[in-house]
Amino acid sequence: MPNEKIAELEEKLAQMQKELEDLKSAEENARKEAQDPLVKFKAQLDEAQKNLLGVLKDITADRAKAVSTVITCSNFSGREFHSIATAGIRDMADLVEDGLSAALDVFTNPRRIAVLKLLASGPLTAAEISQNTGLVGGQLYHHLSCLENVKLIKKEQEKYGAQGEALNILFGLYAAVGGMEIAKR
């Protein structure tokens, strides 16, 4: 009889230890998901990437020499932006150096990137942008003009707002170069 009780208690103890391990594992998974939301959707993202790469491989085999696709999904202050941008060239001669350089030039200034990051949360007045970035007077208006001229931001009723395309491009650029050590500094 006592051996049966001991065996029963040992079985309950083993069961409780298993439940404790399961709880610790669930807690660790929740912590990982909180740190990196992509963990939760990793399998779906891997499958989608595999399918997309297959399609792009077919395109480059038949029509183009190079195809690039950038997918961006973002949510800032309740504003959601989703886009898929695809560009392809048949030959390196199709790549226009001056046009590409001019397009990238807008993003080569950290102050303009700071303004775009700030406007991701919603429209702001020039005074609010100045207060948050430290840009004043001519400096501020120079960068705002650069961003307005290429239609990455627009001014409505004394407030500047980022166009959805601006954030998608910014995220796409980060996706393309964010893995470079220099981008992490």
C-alpha cells in the first residue's frame, strides 16, 4: 500500500514537473514573440517567400535579367501602409544612373530620414517638426522642400504628412541595406 502511494505521488510529481516545463516553454515563446513579432508568423512568411521566389525565378528566366520586389507592411499610430513594389530590367543599359542617383539622394541625408520617421506617426506643423528634430529656419524648409518636391510628403492645412509611398520606400531601403554593418551604427 505505501509503495502504491509513493508511486502515485511520484507520478503526480512528474506530471507537475512536465506542466511546469510546458509553462516555462510557453512563457519563453511568448517572450520571443513579444521581442520579434515575425516569430509568430515565421512559417507563413517562409512559405510566402518560397512562392514569391518561385514566381520571380520564372520571370527572370523568361523576360527580365533582374527583378526586385519589396514588400512593406507597417502600422504606426493606427495608420497602416501595405505595398508591394516590383521593378525589373532586361539589360543593365536600362538602369538609368542619373535617375537612380537622384532618387537615392533624397534618402542620403539623415535629417530628411528623421523627418520622414517623425511624420510616420502622423501629420505635424513645421514648428512641431522643428521642435522634434532640432532643424530650424532655412534648414528645416530646405529639407521639407526636398521631400515635397519628390512627393514623399505633402502639406495640407499647415501640417506636413508623409505619403504612404515614402514610408514604404524607406522601409524597402532599410530592408535592402539594413543587414549591412554600417546601417546598424
